[in-house]
Amino acid sequence: MTDQNMNSDKSQRSSFKIIEANLAKRYAKEKRFKALGLISIGFGIAFLLLLFSTIISNGYTAFQQSEIQLEIFYDADELEITNVNNEDEMLEADFTGLARDALAKLFPEVSGRKQKRARNQLISSGVDIQLRNLLEEDPSLLGKTKTVWVLADDDIDAYMKGHINRELPEDDRRIKDFQLVWIDTLEAAGNLKLKFNTVFFTHGDSREPELAGIWGAVKGSFYTLMVTLLLSFPIGVAAAVYLEEFAKQNRWTDLIEVNINNLAAVPSIIFGLLGLAVLLGFFGLPRSTPLVGGMVLTLMTLPTIIISARAALKSVPPSIREAAIGMGASPMQVVTHHVLPLAMPGMLTGTIIGMAQALGETAPLLMIGMAAFIVDAPQGIVDPSTVLPMQIFQWSDSPERGFVERTSAAIIVLLCFLVFMNSLAVLLRKKFERRW
Amino acid sequence: MNTLTNTGNSVEQQEIYTTVGTPTVENPKMSIRDMNVFYADKQAIQNISLDVGSNEVISMIGPSGCGKSTFLRTLNRMNDTIDICRVEGTIKLDGQDIYDTNLDVVALRARVGMVFQKPNPFPKSIYDNVAYGPRIHGLVSNKAELDEIVETSLRKASLWDEVKDRLDAPGTGMSGGQQQRLCIARAIAVSPEVILMDEPCSALDPIATAKIEELIDELRENFTIAIVTHSMQQAARVSQRTAYFHLGKLIEVGKTSDVFTNPTHQLTEDYITGRFG
């Protein structure tokens, strides 16, 4: 008896020693693991910061635009306008000439064709539209002088933002010495300033950087996403509810499930090819439109939505279903009264994440012609349009300095939309989440 | 399913077991004859015949996996939701076969209510929980009637005094015992004839359990109750008749006092004296 006790005492003590010796090792392992985790998070954050800092440092200048103050004299004789309401007269009138006259008054000493042309190029070629719009808004301007801030040319703008180094030899820069003199004069008189760039938010695409904006792309993205949402949410939720709540578990449902999971991993350009062949080729829907773009993106986001909706349905506790069935609710009532309301936050989250994915998608839209150069903002889902990521892609292809910064600025806008949508997903989940 | 058993032999190979005691009663509320239940090819219930008398509490006891929960769930066709489950035999409620194709399962469940092991109130207000049944079955035509049903149901479940001031509070925010009484109130709100209770107290503390047991005794006046329990003391306290299940068979059934004081079958005696289970 005592022998046994001593034995067990001994073995207890020795096993305690082993455990103690191992403890240090275990803790060291834990520390190493924690350190690895911290390092990887650090990497992630570092890359994110790098991304944001490059984009923001490249893009923030695009939110400003150089403008030149001119004294515009709306000369009815030069414009050959008798009636402001006459559209033909307004369209044929030479508004650019007004701006050039104003410039000539500022720099009367300029002589020679080359220099005169350079002087005229100080201002954007879109000045005529700006001046015409002003006159349309206020017909009483005819025959009067008005001080107007007009857009400066993109080269002037680039110089103002410090993208052109005046220390370089004259042949190596886009702004010549005599232009620099004008710029200095204008700046000294307060007639050349960086102002907030409203054009960027209100205009469609343009070949001139100072006239290019994202409004057309934003509208196109909006219509496209609306089509995607209206199609993919009901279809996705209905498919998920059927598969999860009503379908019998058999080989067919297994097959469907495997295929849905596979579809989620299909490269998105394949969906674009499908859209091109079926929607445009076979059904003859109008190309480059948000309608077709939305349908293609629906195909792309459906798997995401179905998978997340099914996960949300699965997370509804079976006891709630049992309770409802036990009360005599029909299968449809069980779903609509209990399961769907409880699964809705999860479904919404999945849908918004799918939408965010669709918002950033470019490849499939390339195939259905949404990469076209479209100046006007679309007025509906059957107007040709482009979308934000496509606009970014197109601008990134342009060599002008003004488009480089606008590319980054458009990326900033796109990222803002994405952050907004993802926070909305989090908010919705928080708001509608119910505990049971 | 927790009710799966290992007795996966086909019926032919098994001798038909005859239940000890008297499974029948006069004027039964429900009568079950030659019931066999299969999960795919596993047999969970073997040839059970049993009557449930009107206004009586019958308790089903037995070790885990003996088929008592499965048996209970076939009585209001809850097993319909399990694809692989198959039920043979006849189960009659007031002489009407409940597995008859003409009988609507939704109507059946309004007549045979159920209370589950884990309290499972809907994540809605207390009021809406109780009002749910009357609403979906269209039992009421106006708010006043509904209010009355909710109040009487909560009173019958002896919960009214505790919750009358917070009917809008979520049902899930109450204590476990209150939640289970809410589930009972929800079940009786549609005035069922039979209430099935599947281990209603297994998740509750002794005080809450005592309240539910008291409640069961009161409910017997108006309802027929079939209760599955793991606690033999509970069976002895609340029921008039007790059925002992073992491996999918109904071993013995009789008056509760007889079964507990003077069990006939060896297995029953072993179980209630605590030799296994």
C-alpha cells in the first residue's frame, strides 16, 4: 500500500517535471506564432499604405484646376447673334474668338503667328462651350463685359501644379520661355489661379484632360450596378432559398452546388465572352449599354450572392424552423416569417460585397463594348456608357500629364465608393442582426 | 439524428416483441398500431402499439437512442421534414389516420402541438410569440380577440404575472424556464388537443423544472400530454402512465405507479433501479 503510494507520488513528480520542462517550449512556440501573425499583418498594412500613398500623392492634384480670369466682352456683332434663343446662331457663333480677344487685350505686345497661336493656347479649347452656356443662362450679357474664370490649357495646368520644371533647357519642356513670362504676369496679377476642379465631377470623358471628368462613368456605373442589383439579388436569394430550404438532397442538388462553386472561380472575362456571344450576338441587345453590362455582371456576381445567402440561411438555428413547423406553419410561412428575416443581414452583406466586386470589374465589360470613348453621360440603361474602372483603364493609357493625375483621382473616387459600400454592409449587418 | 439506433436489421429477421403491460386504454385520444420507423435502412422504432388516453399525461422513458423522441415526433409528423425518414403502421387521432393523404399536415400540427427540448421562442416579442399560431391559422378576427387569447395562454402557462408589463420585450431575453413556459403558452394558444413535450426540462434548473411540472399537471385538465423525459423522478411525478422504451422497442407500459414500484420486465427494472441508462 505505502509502496504503491510512493510509486505514484514519484511518477507524479517526474511527470510534473516533464510538463514544466515542456512549458517553456510551448510558450516559445506561442510567441513565435504571434510574432509571425504580427509580421504578416504588418506586411499587409504596409502594402496598403504604399498603395494609398502612391495613388493619393499622384491623384490629389487632379482635384484642382488652373483657371485664368478674363474680361469677356460679349460683342453681338462679332458673335453675329441677334437673338439668344436662336439655336443656330448660338451654335455658329465664334465664342472662342471672344476669349482670344480678351487674351489679346491682356498681352497686346505679342506679334507673329507662332506666338499668337501660343497665346491662344493658354486657355482650354473648351472655352467656347463655357462662354456659350453663360450667355444661355443670362441672355442680358449680350453687349456687356463679364469677368469669367476660364479653364487653362492642360500644359499650363501641369506647370502650375509643379509637374513642369522651368530649370530645364527650353527644348526639353512643353512650356516655352515666352509662355513662362505670360504665366508669371498672369499669376502676379492674380489672374491665374488653382481652383477646385468642378469639371472633373460634372463632365464626361474628353480628349482634353482639362475637360475630362468622371460624371459619365459614375452614372454608367450607377445604372450598371442598378441593373445588376435588381437582377442578381432576387435571383440569388430565390435560388439560395430553394436549394437550402426546399430542394431534396440528391445527386442533382450536389451537382448544382458544385457548379455554383465553380462558377464563382471562373475568370470574369469568360462572362464577358458569354455576354458578347449570347446577349449581343444572339439576342441582339444594344452594345456598350448598362443593360448588357449589368446582365453580364449579374452572371458574375450570382455565385457570390447564392453562396453567401446559403451560408446565411444555414446559420439560422434549426430550432427556429422546428418551432415554426411545430406551430403548423407551412413551409413557405416558415421561410418568409422566420428564416428569411433572420438570414437577411447575412444575405445583404453578401450582396453588397458582390456589388462592390461588380463595381470594380473591368474585364467582362471590355468584351461588350463598354470600353468605348463616350463623352455624354448616359440618360438610361440603354444609352451607351462606360463605367468607372473602364474610365480609369482608358485614362491610364493616355500620355498627357493631366490624364495621369486624373487616373489616380478616378481611382480615389472608386475606392471611396468601395469603402462606402463595404461600410454600408457592416452597418446593415450590425443594424439587422438579431440574437436568439 | 440522435435517435439513430444500431439495430439496423430488417424486420423479417426480428421476432416480433410483445409489449409487457397494457398498451391500450378505453376511448384513446391517439392510438398507434404496429408502428415502424426507419431512417434510410436503419430501423429506429420496431412494431410499437400504444394508446394515449384523453386528458392523461403519458411519459416515455428509456436510455438514449431508444427511439422515444422519434416516436413522439411521428405523432405530429415532425419527421416529415427528414427526407430519409419513413413511417409504417397506423397512427390515429380521434379515429382518423394522421398519415392519411387527405389529412393536411398543417391542420394536424394545429391539433397536436409540440414543445421542444431546448426552449426555442421566436426572436420576436413575447406577445408575437404567443400570437403567432392564432395569426397563421386565422383563429382571430380582431385585435381584442387576439389579446384575449394571448392573455389566457400566458395565464395557463403561469407566465402572465411575470410578463404582463413587458409583452413587447423580446421572448429571447427571458430566463430559460420562462422561455420554455413561453413555448408552452405559444403551443396552447391554438388550443391543440394533444401537446407533445420532448424533454422539456432537460435544459432547465430544478426550480424552473418544478414550475413546468406543476404546469403540466394543471394543463392535464384541458389537454392530453405525451412527454419524453430522461428523469425517472419527473416521469413518476407528472404522468399517469409510463412507457419504457429500449432499442426501438416498447418494452413495458402501464400505470406509472405500477411501472416504478413493481416493474414486470427485467430491462425496465434494471433501468429504473439505475443499473444502466
